[in-house]
Amino acid sequence: MNPELLSFPSSLVGGRTKLRHPFTDPFSSPVPSLGNVPEADSEAVLMAPLRRLCSCFFDDGPRSEIREGDLANMRRKYVIHPSVGMRSPTEFERAPDGGAGEVAVYEAYLEAGFRGVIPSLIDEVSSFFGFCPSQLTPLTWRTLMAIQVLGELHGFSIGVHEILHSYYFARLANKDGFYHLRSRDGAPLVEEPSRRVRGSHPFEDGWNSRYVFVKIQEPVGYPTSWRTVDVSRPVSFAGEAVAKLIMGIPRRFRWVTFLASREALCHSRVWGNVARSPVSVVYDEYQKVKARKRRLSYTPPPRLARAVLSAGGLSSISSTSAEIMPNRNLLVDAHRRLTSEALFLRGQAFEAVLELGGLDPEIAGWNPEEPGGSSLDPEILLIGTRRLWGNPEVLP
């Protein structure tokens, strides 16, 4: 058996012992309604299944592109344990149509880090609002998983109140039945990529056309059927104290790209483990893996490669110079290796400036073809450069 396959106790969901009753929402009445209840006339939470509520207008979404023959490859690719029940939808099934105890899992959830067990924070939020976890967008899944990992690495207990202190939920405008997470007042618990830089949208627009059904073995507090709910909630000041402590954590430890990485997830209950190493050790491991990947995959841009060849004098080598060609080739190869190493080190210095400027290098994009090496906001580079040289005026 693959040693990387993850095994979860059947009595745990996301690393916590499951509650046998739904999570109580302190902001609204627990009485469900199966009809159209105007918000002004009642405080009841609207929790009717979407099909029953507005079957004439609700779009069930596209048919899944994943077939039964694709499941084995998906299990290998995402290291899904054989004990996790998974099947492809039939021709007429759509995402809200899962059977008893089944939820739709989009492949984008797997890309975000899902490995067969609903993470405890997503479980708690879904139970609190009364919607199915499948109704959350992939970016929301990734953010909530990153917040859970952050809390586990630093020893904080993060729940729905901490989420509602810093975020709110809203309906997704361009896809019926989905909800997404939005930060309040621009102070999120974890740092997301900026929309201006590469990596801010890691999931393609057609993510809702690739999904499977996963069997949930344990009783859960959230519904497995899709529902439309009122997600408006005021700020939860019960989570203010922990939220302030989290905001004091250095930004490099709060980047989603780090918290959702394999190195961080391996130290989290999201993957069935317990955090045993200090966060600085996990972060160093993450940086070393990134550096190895960059070194193995790095090739100079075409313009610089041409410049290296020109500097090596290949264009001036005559066909009659066969006796000196081996020596010249050695010099050209050495020159090319030195140039590549210099560009690699230059890129690393650039990333150090970005990190100190408050931007994750992984999502910024170092491009030696750009004037100055990058097309990022000069203010970010200036802040990072000043911090690199220890200017106290810009230190946090």
C-alpha cells in the first residue's frame, strides 16, 4: 500500500469527535420553513431544499465530466484512501442529486487539499448555517482549510465565531446555489493572493462541471441535500479575542499558499495528523521544497538564452575550427551554467524583497523579461527593499 495514503478513524470528521445534533445558530430562530417566508415578516431561517423552493428557476448545474473510468486516476493523483467511498454521477444526476449520505465533491476541492474527510471547520460552518458543504466555492474551501491549519499550527481554537468576526458569507452571483466567503473591513485571518498577480484564481471557471459523489459515513450536523439559506449575520464579537491574536502572527505564516501546501497539510488534522513541529520548521520545509522545484524547472527566458549563446561566441565559430571546438564548447557550457545560476540567485533575492514587502513570492511571478524583473506595484518592491535593509520606518 502507498505509504502516503491517508487513513482516518471512522469516528472522526476533520479530526474532531462529531456532535450528534446540529450546530445551534445564536443569531436566528432554529425553526425551519418550507415555504417562501418574507424576511421582514419572520426571523425563521429559510432552509427549504432548492428544488422544492424554486424548481422552475433553479439551475441544477452541468453534468459532471468525470466518468467511472476516471476515478482510479483521481484516487492516485490526490492520494485518496481506498476506504473513502467515491462514485461518478450517472447521466441524469447533477451535483444536488447525491444519494443518502452522499455529498458532491468538486475536483477543485481535491486540488485545494480535500482528501476524503470534511474538514472540521467546514463541517462546523455548514452545520451552523444549514447548507451542504458542496454549496461552498472552492476558494472558500481553501480559505477555511487554511484557517483551520493556521489555528492548529499555532494552538488556537478557531470556530464559527472567529470566522464571523472577520468574514461574512454571500451568495455567488453567477452560479445558483453556491455561497462564498468575503472578508470584513479588509482584515482577513489569512492572506489571500491579490487579484493583480498570478495565482489569485487557482481554479478554472468550469470547476462546477467536474465532481464526484463521496459517501459520508458518520452522522453529521449539516444537510447532505442542497438548500437555500439566509447567510446574513452580524459581526460575532465572541471571536474578537482570538482574531486579534491571529492578526499578530507574522504574515508569512498566514499566507494561504503556505497553509494549503502539502508541507503544512501534513501537520494538520485536515489530513488526519496532529501538528507536532513548530510552524517555523514547517515553513522552512515549505521554502526548501519550493526552492528545489524552482531549481529543477528553471530555464532562462529566450532573450537571455540568445544573449548567452551570443556571448559564448557560437556565431563566430568557423566550421574549420574543429580542433578548438571541444574547448570552446566547454567554455560556452560553463558560461551558460554560471548565467543560469546568477539569474536563479537574482530571482531568490527578488523573492526575499517580495516577502518582506508583504507579498507571497509564489504567487507574484518573477519575470526577468520585464524591465526591472517584475511588473508589480513599485510601492511593494520599495517596502520590501527597505525592510530588507532594516529601515525601521516600514518594519511591522
